[in-house]
Amino acid sequence: MDKANIDDKVLKYEHFVNETLRGDLKNLNDLRDKVYGEISEYLQLQTTLQKLEECKANKNNQPLKTQVDIGCNFFAQAVVDDPSKVFVCVGYGFYVEYTYKEALEFIDKRVEILNKQAENFSKDMAHVRAQIRLVLEGLRELQGLS
């Protein structure tokens, strides 16, 4: 192979690594972070529901006084007449009415599924990193570097 042909191939492989593989790695990382964010929200909801369940047991079904975020961190006072059930977002903008026990069971299952998704994204990221390393090693060989 002549020098110009080698330089052309090196440029193509560098472009592939920098534009395609590193972009894929960033996208996978963003998706995994989004899944971890969802897990965090569900765990926070789980903690809140457990606290509400404890309060409900102590107050004998009295109305619940709370503050509700109405957007942009603006809060309004609210009174919930029947705090025995909650609405939980199950995805795609759909909410389901659950008792505390049902909601906690749903959260456990949902967090388990999300953890598997995050694990799959991590495996995919490791695969892309291995591809990057392989291409970089090939580039070193092409350029005759040690």
C-alpha cells in the first residue's frame, strides 16, 4: 500500500470512530441516564407512598393536607378527602388508580424492568467501547505506531 492510500484509510477510520461510534456511545449513555432518572423518580414515589401509608394509619382516614407543585416550582395548598388511593403514571401519559399496596407492587416491578434496561444499555456501551478500542488498535497498526 502506498502512503496516500494509508492516509486516506486512516482518515476514514478516524471519522468512523469520532462521528459514528462515539455518537452511539453518547446516545446510549443518555438513554441509560434517562432510565436512571426514571428509577430515581419511582424510588422517590415509593418512599413518599410508604410515608403516606404510615400517616394514614396514624390519622384514621382524615383528609390529607399537602402542597402540590403546579409547575415551575409554584406550590398550592391542597386537601385530599380520600387519601387511600393514588394515581401512578404507568407510561405514555397514562395514569392508573392504585391503592398504596398495589402502587408499591407496581413500583417494584417497574424498577426491576428499568434496572434490566439500564443493564442492557451498559452492556451495549461496553460493546461500543470495545469496537472503538479495536478500531484504534487497527489505526495504530496501519500507521506503524507501537
